[in-house]
Amino acid sequence: MRKVIHVFLILLLASSVTFAAGSPSNWSKESLDSLSSYQVLRDSAFDNYQGDITRERFVYLSVKLYEEITGTQIVVNPEIKFTDTTDENSLKAATIGITTGVGDNRFDPSGSLTREQLAVFMVRTLELAGIELAEGTVLFEDHAQISSWARSAVYKAKNNGILSGVGDNRIAPGSPTSEEQSLVVFKRILDAHSPKTYGASLPVVEKKKLTTTEIASLSGSLVKLHVKTYTGENYLGSGFYYESGKIGTNLHVIDQAQTIEIEHEDGSIYKGNVYITGYDIDLDLAALQIEDTSVTPLTVKQELDLQKGQKIYTIGSPQGLINTLSEGIISSIREVIIQITAPVSPGSSGGALLDEYGELIGITTFLVEGQNLNFCVPVNLFTSMDKSKMLTIDEFTALTNPQTKAPTNVTIAALSNTSIEVTWDKGDADYYMAFLGVKGNEWAAINNEAGENYWVLEDELIDGLTVEGIHSDREVKVAILAVKDGVASQYSYSEVLKLEAFNLYQIQDGLKEEYGVITLGEEEIHIKRFHIEIFEYMRTKEVSIVANIADDSVENFMRLFDEYEFELVALGAQIATEIEIETGISTSLTMKYYRFSSEKPTGFGKNLLEYDYLMFDPNEEEWHLSYPFFEVTSIRDDGSFGYSKWK
């Protein structure tokens, strides 16, 4: 476990197109209604019709137009950066030459776009997409007002129906362009030059559900991620192509990454540059970009309409088994998470959740062990995540990992088969947090006496934390993190320690040595021996301790019991509790007088704990006396314990 899973709350909303911040004008409404039905642009492109379009919002249209016409995705050149924006589409536009910014390495994303600038952007976009445009010869009346660098583009735009005038054969080159006008121009060019056919008037083709074999054939769009951390650990996870050269995964899969290698289903491994374009800590999501654009991406579901009981498939790399296919159903749809029955094992994180049509509807994220509780993040939360960054792995790790120095030399040593001591070197942290790991993936906080996971090292190094009550015969390890000024470090881990199984004979001898003589006032009760047995009933184990009173103490015991009953019984509960902690099994203690005799013992009356306390063995010709005086359980959490006596 490398990070505590965050609990996050955000409403799960299906994607839908909404019109706001002003309605389209009558002259544009039909065109824009048609454009919205194309489902080419993101919803936010339709949220401000009457406002002036900014450079950043218009360059999104230019990039989208280029990618629709060419059928290719622009891969951002990592060397291109602006000081005033990390917007992905601005970087894409600069990569292929639609724009170079406004100078001084700036893009001016919020600056308004003039009509002559619109013409330049659109003409460059079309020519870069391979469209030849002839320049017109009829000049506008306000030709002299057109900037010299824009004149060629303005007349190409006019001659090819991209841009018309504003009346009286004028172009008004310096006037701002509205969002509404820009969208109409975008649709006009898209209809004229895209090889695709758009619109609600197309014949409706009913989607076909895929067979399991057809779903399996999509696994080529999934990858196994090999992550090496800067602490030297190696982890495996899953990922999926959502666009050419772009991979989605979980954030925790690439947490602390120093290198990331991407293994494809055919066995090829990409070892080139990997960039992180977006991440969300609360949603545990991350988006990567690589230079290889040869892999076909999955189809991403645009509008989620999930149903409880809906059949689903998962593809991932559980335990490193690349692109394993599983199926199940959606068992519950929660606020920000999809609960499924298909298994999500370690290594599956970041894999794909698919519907019966093979469309991506979620990202497999985590599981609750042993409960068949498996969870995925809905894909719409991934698609809406900002992916405009272009971070190297080192830049990403520096941003997402705290700078507090991690503890060093975390060491554990066995004190017994159920307890350990934990030590680490003192640093400059305000305090430390400690976690005990058992069974490989189960972690629990190590709390102090106040019930808090809060440990402060004084000026001198503390001797160590003592952790008791661990089940014997287990492999355990400890994780320590440092906290300074509210910032937590990375976890530092101890080596794995195997605790020995407990030895009943050693426990018996230890009890005899410590409790062989019980002092009550000025008198003593002698325990001849302790006998321990483990019983199993209905798959439940119980430890039974029998403390046998020595012959010379019987009379003393029966006489002293009335005077020291509470002290003696409390001691029995204490002994039972110690053994329960050591064995990890529910424990009780019985105080008995046990002897063999050729003559029938006398002086022992009715016993409420055991009716047949006296038996004769004809083979040995002797009497067996097993007379219990009291029975007591271990101490419960509330300080109470069970107690019964012979009279």
C-alpha cells in the first residue's frame, strides 16, 4: 500500500448539451442546433453565444477542425511551452503552426479574437490539413484597414465561403468575433471539408451488442504499466488508450514514478518519453501521453446511462497477467463510484470497464478484499478532467509527492511470537504515523495510549514502539511516515518479519515460573502445574488453561477463597488475558484440584461447575479427582470478564 485511499464526493452527472449565457440569434439558431447534434464539440463550447470569443476558446475550434478533417490527433511537442497557459489545444495549435502566440513566449489565452485573426486561424488550419484555397481578387471597401500579415488569409476566407462581410462590402477586420459567429464558421467549414457525415438526419443504426469474443478483441487497446519509483520499488498496473497516443489510468498506479514503461498485448514495450497531461488526486485518475500513436483507442461512452444489474466486462492486468478479461454486473451505482461483481485484483487498477457494446464506461480502481466489492470510477469524471498539462515524469513526481523527508532505517524485531518492537532514526518531523501490515495487503494504524496514530520522538531516540496482540505465525511489516508542518512524507517500510508459531509447552512453563506461587496476604497458594489445551468447536478455537492446585494448598485455598475471592479471580482473568494476547485465541482459565488416589477422596461436596468430578478407573484401580473451584474468562474491552464458581 503506497497511499491511503481518499474518500471523495462529487455528483455523477451524465454528459448532456445545455445552452446557457444567452441564446443563439434567430439567424444562427438552426445552424447551431444542427452543430450541437453532431456531438463533435464539448458542451462548454455552447455556453456563451453572445460573448466575444477568446483566443483560447477559438483555438479549440481550430484544433478540433484539423483533427476532424485529417482523422489524426495532434501530439503536443513537449518543447513548446507558453508562460501564460498550459492549455492542451493552445499547445497543439502551436505544435503544427496554427499560431505561434503573441510574442515573448506568451499566448494571451483570454485575449479577444478579431475577424481578421479568425480568418488567419481558419485558413492556416485548412492549409495545414491539406486543403488548397484560392485567393480572391475582389477587395473589401475597408481593405486598407486589414493588417498586411492578414490580407492573404482574409481574401482566401472570403473567396472560399469561410468568412463573409458585415455589409456594404466591408469586413471590419479589427472588430471582435462572437462565439456565435465562430461556431457558425466552424460548422460551415466542417460541412464542406470533413470526410465524415454529421447530423441527426443520418439514418439511425442500432448498436449491436458484442459477443464475449468480440469484447476480448478490444484488449489490444489496453496496456500493462511497469512503474519504478524513486524509492527503488517496482509496481504493475493497467491502462487504456482513450485517444491515439493517450492513456488513462489510476493516479496511484504512477505514484512516486521515476520511470514508466508501457507493455502492449503483443509483448512490445514502449520505453520512450511519457508525459502526464492530467491527474486528479481525489478521483485517483491520471492521463498519460506518449509519442507512439499507432494503437487504436477504445471508444469512450459519451453519455452514461448506467443501470443496476447491467452486464459489464473488465480488462486489466491482475497480478501482472496482461489484459485479462472478466465479466459481471453493475451491483450498485453510487455518487462517484460504480460497484461491480467482476473481480478487481491488484494490478487491475487503471484498467477498462466496458459495456456490452465495447464502449468504455469506467476505470477499474480498487477492491475490498474478501467481500466481492469491486469499484470503478465513471468515465465521465475522467473525460471532464483537465488534461492540458504536459509534465515530464520528474515534474509530475515533484508536484504530487510531498517534500518532507521520509523516515530512515525502519526496523522491526520480534519480542515474542505475538509482539514486535519498531524503531527508526529520528528526523526533523513534528510527529510520525505508524502502520502495521499483515497478510500482505491489510494495514492497520498503530495507535498510542490516547488511541491516536501520533508518535513524537523526543530529543533522544526513543527505544521503540511495542506492538502487541499480533497473531503468531504471521508475516508482518511496518510502514512509517513523517509529518512536518502538516505535510506528510512518503512511507518508509521495514523488512518483512515472520513471527514464530506459539509453543504451548513454553507457555505452560512460563506460567509456572511466574505464577507458581500465589501470595494472598501473608499466606500462599501453590500451583502444581499449568495445563493448556486448544479446543475447536464450530470452526471456533478456544484456549483452556487449567491451574492445578498443589496437594499442600487445597485446605488453604478453600479457607482463603472466601476472604480473597476477588483478588484470586482477577488474577485468573489477568492470566487468561495474557495468553489470549499471546495466542490470538479466546482464552479461559479454570482453577482445579487434580489428583490420583487408591483411596476414595473425601471432603469434597457438590460442585456446580462439574458434576462428574470424581471417577474410578477399574483398570488402574484408582480414583481420579478433578475438582474445579472457579472458571474465569479473559478481560473484555469494557474491563469485565466472565466468572463462575463451584458453590
